[in-house]
Amino acid sequence: MVHQTDRAATHSDIYQFPAQRFDDAGPETAGNGPSPGPKSDKPWSASQRPRPGPESNARFEQTDLSLQPAPLSAQALIEKEPIRVVHGRRAVCDGGGGPLGHPKIFINLDKPGPRPCGYCGVRFEQAPHHGHEH
């Protein structure tokens, strides 16, 4: 037998909302909705603990991490690569060719400034005043 109630179920009866709202969380999150994402330095919850780093693992107990090599990122290495000046309207990049390269692409250099290769990031630029000599 189904019991009838004299009032219909409301949205708040079905879903239990937390008592504390985000705008009551504190000054750093007031009015901003949920606080920063997983890469943030600030905790967004009172029970949040920082993620353990590699030094908390037994494997790294006797390792001095400041003496370990810290290679540059791929973006930093490409920034060190000089811009290649091309005497034409199109540059061709194949990533160095051979089995370690990438598919050959043609890069349009009509717009001013350097243009990067979409695969390897090497930058190409049209030589100044190319095509303007009459």
C-alpha cells in the first residue's frame, strides 16, 4: 500500500545541499565559486592535505633532489633555437628528415613575424623586404 502525503516532494527534499556555501568559505574564495583547481597552492577545504611529493617515497629517502639533473623543457629548447630566415613566401619543414623527422609541411610566411612549425615548433620568418623590390 502506498502512503499519500499532503505535500509534494520539493527539490530540496530530494537533493541534500551542503550547509556551507562557497561564498561562506572564506575571503580567498568569497563570491568566486569553487576555489582553484588541483594545481593551486591554496587549500579549498579544511580537510584538504597537500599531495605527497616524490621525497615522501622510501625510494628517495637518501637522495638529494637538489643535486639531480633538471633538463630544460621542450618549449625552452625550441626558444633557444634561432629563427630561420627564408628568402621566399613559403618555408618547408620536415623535422630534420629521415626516420626521426615528421611529415613535410609548407608554412605560409605572408604575415609579418615568425611562424612556428606545427609539429616541431621551429620558427621561420620571411627575409625583410622580400618581393618588394621593383
